[in-house]
Amino acid sequence: MKLIICIVQDQDSGALIDDLTENQYRVTKLSSTGGFLKSGNTTLLVGVDEEEVDSVLRIIEENCKTREITTSLMSMTMPGDTYMPFPLEVKVGGATVFVLDVEKHIKI
């Protein structure tokens, strides 16, 4: 058995969860926050048999595409100066996926 931990952007999570559940995969959704942009993320936990891992990864890839956005980070120019917004183009979306071995699975 494997545990797939998948971190995606909030806007990608709805369609991804729908696709996973339509394909009979059980999903646990956790709210999380990204460190760099401090924006909302969703962390999904999916437990599957080893032979189903590729199928789940395919569904994740179909639903979570990268895209570029322009955001504004605040930076300080000089001590005593005010904060100035600094536009920055960053890639967002996609997914960060961890596939872990599960030593024991108990369902009570």
C-alpha cells in the first residue's frame, strides 16, 4: 500500500477531488498555506495499492497545470524608507507529490 500526499493550489483542488472520487479513490482534504507566496493550498491524502499509483498520478497531472501570474511582493528599499511594491512574475499551479510506503493500514 502507498500513501500519496499531493499539494496543489486551492483553485485546482475541486476538479482534482471530483476526478479522484469519480474514479473510486478516497481522498482526505487538508487546508494548507504555501511558504513563498503565503497563498492557500490544498493537501490531499490518497491511500492506494501500489499498482494504482500511476493512475492517480495521471489524474493529478491532468488537473494541475502550471501557469504564470504577476504578483506584488513588498520590499524595503533603504532603512527609513517606506515599503515599495515590487511586481514579480512567478509560476504557480502544478502539484508537489510524495509517494510513501505504508507499513500498516487499519480501518476501524
